[in-house]
Amino acid sequence: MEKELLVYVNGRFTEKSKAVVSVFDHGLLYGDGVFEGIRVYNGRVFRLEDHIDRLFDSAKSIGLRMPLGKRGMTEAVLDTLRKNRLQDAYVRLVVTRGTGDLGVNPALCKDATVIIIAEPMASALGPREPRTVKLVMSSVRRDSVAGTSHEIKSLNYLNSILAKLEANNAGADDAIMLDQRGFVSEASVANVFLVKGGKVSTPSSAAGILHGITRARVISICHDNGIEVLERDVTPFELITADEVFLAGTKSEILAVGTIGGTKIGAGGVGSVTRTLYREFGRVVLRREEGTPVYEEERVKAGQ
Ligand code: PXG
């Protein structure tokens, strides 16, 4: 039998089929917790520092006391990858409020629960073409920035799940969500970009988006390649009439959008700016300086 993956739960490694948390964990009872989804490309954790910083910011915004510091959390992620000897992988790092009683009060939860799951995952990036997806416009609005804002990467994903259900029911891949004002926000689990007249635009934080790490990197790739980027309010009209639309996220990487609600975007295929950014992002994720090395061997080989 193939060896089972090992999952980290509060400092201990357990086989995947035996890894458990309490039914009194407030992550389960109330969605009270925060998380990160992280990619590993060729033995290097892509922008790990950014993910750890965002995790701590999410935790701070909900008053969740972290049981480990940033160094400790980083080491725990690297340890989990080493234990499973992973090279190209997806990491799910979860910190919940921990076990409490049946009441909602987070003050009665003593210690946070830390879970790290790492699975093998191959990249869809490369020299060819990104996948093209079909979207719908969701009737579900993004949560308000004055409430459970998606600036917090929390365990409350019902807002996204409702949109994803609409996409499923329409036979689409994903849904675009509008913010409380009616401006474009993001897809269920990816940020959205449009291209018009060679210029790139993407919704700003006013739209209640997650501050995506892929989004930030795509913006800087645009800057490096002389492509103008505007972070601004985007109307649904502008999205539908764009030359190109694409999604960006850790798991999605870069996806071209072919149609929204049955309407073709541009020619309905992969646009030239999307193609350029997809290829450039594919090169960036493999750069040494973009990722934290999981293993030491590389240094030995380099004779350091
Ligand atoms: N917006 C939201 C709401 C997200 O959840 C992104 C944007 C992209 O951010 P990053 O930092 O990954 O570039 C996310 C990503 C999945 C999945 O299965 C992805 C996310 C959460 C849950 C599932 O792809 N987060």
C-alpha cells in the first residue's frame, strides 16, 4: 500500500486518515479561524513570507492569539513538506480559535488549533496557453468591508460557496461577485483582472476583495513589462465589454475567461496580454528568489 500523507495537527504528525480535531473546535462550530492556501514549485514555497504575513494579519483582525510566531509557523510548514517529501505541492495552513464550549464566545477557547495539510499538486503553468473558463455573474453580493470582509482570509466561505453553487447550477466554472455597491469584486476564490486597449484594471480593496498574493505578483509583473495597471472600481459593463478577462489565484494560477453569463469576452479565447502574463508568471514561480527552499540538498549540490 502507498504510504499515507502525514498531516500536522498542533505539532504532531498523523496519517491523513487518522488526523482529527475536536467536534468542539470553533473552526467547525462557527467558522472561527483563518487560513492560507500556498503553492510549492520545484521544492520552493512560493512567496511563503507573504502568506505567513497575511495569515498573521487575518488572525490579528479577528483577535486570534497565534500559538506560534512567524518563524515557528514557517518551520512547521517546511517540516510538513519535508515529512512528506513533496516537491510540487499545495499547502493548506489552518488556524482555528480552538476548542471551547457550545457558545459562540471566543474568549472561552483556550488554545488555537494549527493544522497543516500538504498534498502533491502539479502546476498548469508553462510555455503554452492558460485554460479558458466559463463564468456567470452571481446574484450573491460580496460580504461588506464593514462586516465579514474577504480581506480577512477566514474560515467563513459561505459567501463564496453560494456563488459557486450558482455557477454549478448554470454549468459554469465559477462566478463573478459584485460588491455591496454593484462594482465588480472577485470570483469565488480568485481575483479578477480585465484588459482594455492594452491597459490592465483590477478591483481595489474598496470592493471587499482578498488581497491576493497572485494578484500582487501579477501587478508587479505588469509593471516590469511596461503594462499599465489600474487598481480601481470596475463596473459589470466594463468587465463584459473588455478585450480580455482573466482570473488569478494560488490554486487557479492564471485562467483566461472565455464567457461571462454566456456573453463572449473579446474573441472568447485567450487574449494576448493574458497569454503574456500567464507565461511570465510561469517563469516567475520557478525563480529562486521567489520561494523558500524546503530542502538543503540544493545548497550541498551548489557546493555552498
Ligand atoms: N480571493 C479569494 C476570496 C480567495 O479565497 C484569492 C482571491 C486568491 O488569492 P491568492 O493569495 O491565492 O492569490 C483567494 C484564494 C481554491 C481556494 O480551492 C482558494 C482560496 C481559498 C479557498 C480555496 O482554489 N483562496
